[in-house]
Amino acid sequence: MPTIGVKRDLLFEALGQRYTDQEFADLCFEFGLELDDVTSEKQMIAKEQGDQKAAGASDDIIYKVDIPANRYDLLCLEGLAMGLLVFLGRISPPQFKIVSPENKQKLILKPNTHAQLKQYLHIIKDSPFYPIIYDSRGIVLSLPPIINGDHSKITLNTKNVFIECTATDLTKAKIVLDTLVCMFSQYCSQKCTVEYVEVVNVDGSSVNYPELQYRSENVNIEKINSYIGIKESPENLAALLTRMCLKSEVTSSGKELKVQIPPTRHDVIHACDIYEDVAISFGYNNIPKLIPSTSTIAAQLPLNKLTDLIREQIAQAGYTEVLTFSLCSKEDVSSKLGKDIKDVPAVHISNPKTLDFQVARTTLLPGLLRTLAANRKMKLPLKLFEVSDVVFLDKSSEVQARNRRHICAVYSSKKGGFEVIHGLLDRTMQILEVPRTFTEEKKGYWLRAAEDPAFFPQRCTDVIYNGKAIGKLGILHPDVIAKFQYKMPVSCFEIDLEVFL
């Protein structure tokens, strides 16, 4: 959760009441927050930079408050104070409005790249455009993501504020803009009003921002009570939601609540988000404790039970278990294994933070090869295994993807070690009570010669179980090993465990 620091006295002034530290901590808890620490600017600087640097710092008390990651509207003093005041019933949820300006402002987007940006290209080199914002006289206001212009500084005498937001994702930019202008609007001469700006796109089309859209959601009253475990009247439920800045009223049928979602609550995307706010407003400690209506006996999932059995037995065979990242680069599951990424049914991350985490892994092998490379100074042979989930695209699934539990083991020594890894596969099948066969006519498993660019030619087989290929066994190709920055021969097998349930 993000943690914000707010000056205690300014916060109490905004709330119109003073609290002891414990009283404010209790209020935060009721509101779904947590008072993490009580400190001062001097203490914070002394802790980070030393007492000498803190000599001239202020003694103002700072409250450090943990904010839920989805509540963007509470990440500043204004939003926190407004949320608490509504929660305490001292003010009604504000109604934010867009008004027509007397002198309409325009933001005109142009496709040109300015020459002054060249020295900053290493920061935004992968972007299709390099943004720079001028006013009508050509004065630089902002050069994202590098610096804001001196010309656009806010002072105590500033009365008109032009708020611009740049981002690589339009939806996120709208969320940030809505949140910022709503917080700033508390200082406007007409409180909670915002003047729109006309944004002219490169293609000549125009749109007014901010949008500040309100929307309504109808939620079932019976479901709210049932999911949370309470028995509140429709009127009380509406009041509880209103305390959370979600203005609500009972519909004419008396069976649903009409909930108004303000532009500050972009975190509300599903009915369950509304149920959660009801529970917070009601108070988790106030929910009655009940004995479950049905008697059940807890049991381990069959897949996890099987997984634990396999882990224990392979560890006893002398292999070391590793746990690697579920995300990897595109190259790890494609070009490094001799495949085209277009042919790999991988789930792609839409906005990866690093090149190492671009897709969900479709095989456990890259993680094990990375582990071998990181331990290449260890004494040979190296014997590693992992039993974890991989992810595949699946259009027939509700979420368009599916998980499968795989087991993968690698053996590295000065020799290929095919017979060693083959022996481990046999032992795994023996544990699973799967007999070895040599024809497709009998039930069990057998090996069939195969070709795969990740494996050495004529040193690769499909593992066949009841007539279907469930994985591969063989010696990896030297080119594959080299791409993972390893030099010694590696043999491996990887199979799908879920077929044995």
C-alpha cells in the first residue's frame, strides 16, 4: 500500500477537530486506513541524511498514513480530509461540475519533434513521439518526463491553474486528470467546479477534458447483506454507501440500490467493490460472528496433494527444488528456444515495467536454465527441478487463459546425462503408478522420437501418456544453452502433471 505523509495540524484544521494520536488511528481504522507512523520533518531528515542535515528542518508533526492501492482519491491532504469528513457525516459527498470558461483554453497536439529534445532521447527513446508543451507564445511549459518549465511555477499569488497530464495510456491519463482537478477544485471560487479545456488532436478532431463522468450502478440489496453477512435495511445500506462518497438511493422496486459513482472513484469497477465499501462503512468488527450453516471438513486440493508428493520424491532422488518467476521475457519462451513468438500461445503483459517480465511463462525450462547460469561456479553435476504453474492462451476460457501444473527437471554435467534424466522420468512415473509400455495399444507411458529446435538433433523424445503427448525429454541444443549464458551440456524433461489426476 502507498504511504502518504500529511502535516497533522493542517489535517486537523481541514477536519475542523483535533484528535489524539490514538483517536486518529482509530478513525483511520474505521475508514479502512492505517496510521503507520507519527514523526516530524526533522526526524525524517535525520533518519535519512543525518542530524546535521536536519538542523534547519521543521518540527511539524507528520502523520504517515497507509492508503489502499485502489484509492487514488485519498493520496493527498485534500482528498483524505474530504473522504473523512463525508465518512463522519459532516459534509455531503461533493458534486463535481464542469463549467464553460469565459476564455476557452485550447491544447493543440502537433506531430513535430523539437530539436531541443535530442539530448533527452535516451529517456524516451522507445516512444513514438516526444512530448513538449508550449503556451500560445511558444514558451515551454513542460517537457515530460524530464522537467516542468520555470514559466509555469505556481506561487501564492496564482489564481488560475492550467492542469495538463501526459501519459502513454489514455485511460490512466483520464484517471489522473479527474483525480487532480477534483482535488484542486476545492480551492476554486465556485467550489467543486472545473473549467474544461478543448484538446485538438493531430487528426483535427477535438474533445473537451476533463470529462468528470458520473455513472450509476444498480446493486442487489439481498446480495449485499448475504455477501457481507449482515441484515441491514435498504435505507441503512444506502446511508452506509453515501458515507463512502458513493451517493445511493433505494430504487422503486425496493430490491436494489442505485449507486452514483463519482469521477474520484475510478476504483469502483465491479459490484464487489461496492460491497466492500458497505463492509468498511458498517465496520468489519461489527459484522456478527456466525457458525457456518453447513459442516465441512478441510482437505487439500488433489492437484496440490499430488504436487507435494512429487516434490518430496524428486528431492529424495538428489535434485534441488527452485522457485522461479512466473513472468519472463518474450525471448525466453520463443527465440532462445528456437521458436517464433507468434507460434507461442503466451499471455502478454500489456504494459511491462521491464523487458524481463513481458509474458507469462509457457514452460518452466527458461527459469531453470537461468538458475543454472547463476550457479555455474558450483561443483558439477547440477541437478535442479521445479513444480509450478505455466500459463497458456485459451479463447474458450472465461478469462482467455488457463493455468497448467508442470514439472521440469534439468541435469548438467560434463556429459549429456540423457540416461540420468531418463531415469528420473521413470522414477516419477513409478511414483505415479504409471506403467511403462512400448506400444500405443496399452495404457501407460512410452517415448516417441521427436524433433524440437530447443533440443539436440536426434536427442529429443515426446513423452506419450495414454496416446497423448504430455511433454518432452532430451538433451538441449548448445545454442539454446549459450543463449542463457551457460556452457555445460544440459539434459531435461518437462511434463504436464494435471493429466494424472
